[in-house]
Amino acid sequence: MNELINMIRVIMVNKRDIILSIVFAYIAGITAVILFGANGYLISRAALEPPLYVLLVMVAVVKIGSIMRALSRYGERYYSHQATFTMLSDLRVYFYEKLERLRPSLLQKHRSGDLLARIVGDVESLQNLFLRVMYPPIIMVLVFLSTILFVSFYSISIVVLLTIGLLLTGLVIPAWFAQKQKKISRRVREKRAHLSTEVTEWFQGFRELKIHQKLEEKEQQLVMASNAYIHEEQQAIKQSIYNQSFNTGASLLVVWSVLAIGAFLVAGGSLEGVFLAMLVMVSLTVFEHSTPMAAFPIYYEESERAAKRLDSVIKNEETAAPPAKGNSFPSDAPSIELKGVSFIFPDEQRKALDQIDLVLPAGSKTAIVGPSGSGKSMLLKLLLKLYSPSEGELFFSGVPVSQHDEESVWEGTNVVLQENHFFSGTVKDNLLLSSELWSEEQLQQLLADVQLPDFLLEDEVMEKGQNLSGGEKQRLAMARAVAKGRNFWLLDEPTSSLDSWTERRLYELLFRKAKDDTVVIISHRLEGLEQMDQIIVMDQGKIVEYGTFIELMDAKGYFYQLKQIEKSVIQ
């Protein structure tokens, strides 16, 4: 419920259209009641052969009422739909702004298809929040109260009957249906999210499915997910039709009761017969506003669940403590210190990092090595503040990392990851993601420095770099990091797809460009580490050795064994 209230606060920022739509809807609703009531009175009155001017007045009232109803209905439709479109726009912007502040690690908790379903489907579901959830009960209550006030001048018994009908069709029956609707709505959302996930995986994994001849099997799973979703949607529609039919039947039963009670009152002399048709027509019209309440549980449940699903993505940003102000990331080469740092993924027992104590002086060159799964990349992600330590503290130049904003850390770091994203555009576009200070001549020379002399700045790069080899991607990523020009480098397997000669050239470029910078390199390969100030050897989330290349080789410990294995494999 709190999540839905938060969404209501967002959509109520622009209240003008909402208020105008309610005003016009009320005018349209009460005008319809007056119009039908006047018609009933006119029919009854005409049977008594009244003076002509009485009939003319009543006909004029009916004509004016018809025009007012048409105009107010148009105004209600115009402003309610404009309010809905504005709300959707506000919700999308609100959700995107919250999403933009999240760490990448928080987004990785959700499968891409499910996240897409939330961003698109759940936000779209909230379009019913005003038109189908907030709007109907407000209009129903306003029109009913006005009608009951009018009817009270003629018969208290019918007022009581209409009040019972209001409670029955506007509250009791919808509440009953709401209990039945929860299970159906939950199944619809689950099937929709599952279908969205299957579709996303089918598109993203199309090449692998084709290569491994699993495309037909995946298509069958996709069809099954689609059929399951269609079935649940059909069940939801059937339930909605049943709800509306039942509610309409209940309202008609109340109208028949008004006719019966009215006839009894006329027979007893408590009500003039000329008003009977008017009261019946009034009751028949006023219950039109309770009919949408039959669908109220469906849209309320859908909106509430959509709000909860969206909130479950962005709540981490809401609850996170704001970073301390005045602690921007160091503009010069930072020193790094880790004190008792551990990290464990949620719902896992094994620690990815276990009690790491480490000091990297400013301007130092450090290599972190070890077998796969030893925690090297996890340590880099902590340095990049993609994750926060489960235990211990990490310091940049003596300031706790918790007091640095993620944006300032990312802005102050040259990063090359194992998998680097490349955008559809030109080589130049992908080089200048973080800096516009390089001339075309400098960029062309930079391409030559990273051993891409044949690349031109105007050359096309396809989405995700599909027209680039693995080695070309790594060299282009290194060029992009050099172009950024910061004093802190984090490199995760930057040369894993390169031959030894090209790898040596890139390390030469790195040491030349980062002469006074703090550099941290994650590597499986042990070649070219002789120039490092220190080498950190990790295994099973712990530091097992550290020192210079010569010190580790002389110690003949774990690093020495890894080096001997590498030599035997190369030979």
C-alpha cells in the first residue's frame, strides 16, 4: 500500500487536469441523473394533460441537460486522458531517474527480461491508477450523495434503499471480488514476466541457440510461455466480465426494489404518483456509476502489484545513506587501503573475499593474480564501488569509500573490464565517451599506439562491437581509457585476447601514460609483471602472497608454482 501511495504522490504533482476531469465528470454524472429524472417526470406529467407551458419548460430542461451532458462528457474525456498521459510520462521519468542512480550491481539482481517487463509493462499498468482506481469511487460517491440529497425531499425509504445499493455495489461486492482477484492477477503478472524473460533470452541467445541446434526447443518453450500467459489473460477477462455482470445485476435488483417500494408508497399515499417514474429513472441512472466498481479490484490489484515490483527495483536507492559531502574523488593519483574487507553475495554461504588487508601507495603499479574464482574481479568491483564491502572498510587517500559518491569514483577512474561495451557509431564516438579534449590527429595517433593503425576515426562500429574481434575490442577499450586521462587505472584482463608481442606494446604504452598514476591490473597471465611494484596473489578469496616479482620467485611459493605451470604450458 505504501508503494502505491508513493506512486500517487508522483502522479499528483500535476493536479490541474485531475481536478478538471473530476469536476467535468461530476457535472456529466449529475446532469445525466437530472436529465433522466426530468424525462421520467415529463412522461408522468404529460399523462395528466398539464398546461402547455409546463411541458415546454420540461422539454427545454431536457434539451439543455442533453447539451450540458455532452459538453461535460467531452471535457471529462479530454482532461482525464490528458491527465493519464501526463501521469505515465511523469512515472517513466521518475522511475528512470531512480534507476539511473542505482549501482550496476543492484540492477544485476534482476534478469534482463524481468527488468524490461517492469520498466515497460508495470509502468504501463499504472495508467489505470487514475482512470480505473482513483477516479470511479470519487465520482460514484459525489454523484450518489447529490442524488440521495435530492431524493430525500420525496422519500426517505428510497434514500435508505439507494444507500444500501451504494454500499452493496460500490463496496461489498467489489471487496468480495477483490479477494478472488488477487490470485488471478498474481498469476497473470508471473506469466507475463516469464514470457518477457523468455523472449529476451531468445533474442539475446539466438546465435548460440542456432549454433547448438537448440532453436526449436527454445521456440517451444517460448510458445508454451506465450500460451500460458494468454490463458491467464483469458481467465482474468472472464472474471472481469463476470464481476461486471454480477454488479450490474445487483444494481438492477435495487432499481426493481425502488419501483416496488415506490409503488407501495404511492398506493399508501406517502408519495405522489407523478414522481414514481422520476425516482425509478434516477435510480436507474445513478447506478451506472457503480458499474465500474466491479472492475475496481482488478485494476487496484494490478496497480498495487506494479507499484511494488517497481519499488523493489528502486528501493535500494531510496534507503541508501547519502554520501558525505565535501569528499570528492582525489584529482591526483590516489592511495588505496583495505582493512579487513570481506564480501559475500546475498543468500550465499561462501565468501567471495575474506578479510583482505591491503595497501596500495599513490602512484604504485600493482598486479593481482590468481586462479579463476579467487576473488580478483570482485576486489576490482569493490574498488570501482559497484559493490560495497560486507565487512571492513576501503579507503581512497585516507577517506572511506562510503563517503565517496559512485559518480565521482567512476569519473576519476580509467577502466578496462573483461567485457567492454561498444556503442553503434564511429570509432571516434566510442573513444570520446569521457573526454572531448582530443584532436583528430591525437586520436589517430592513439589508435596507432594501441596497435590499431589501420582503424580510421570515421570507421563504423556496430552495436556491441559485433564487427570487432576480441583483440580489437581490448585495444580499443585501452585507447578509450587512455583518452579519459585520469590518474587511477583499473584493468581487468586487459590483454587476455592479445598475442604476446601486442600485449608487450600495450603494457609499454600503459607504463608510459600512467608513469605517476596508481594502476591496478587483474591478470591470469603472468607475463610482463616484472615491472610491477608489487604483485598480490589470491586464492579462494584470500591473499596468500604479495611482493615484487623477484621476491615471489625467490620465495618459490604459490606464485612460483603458477609461473612454472604457465611456462610448461607455453613450451
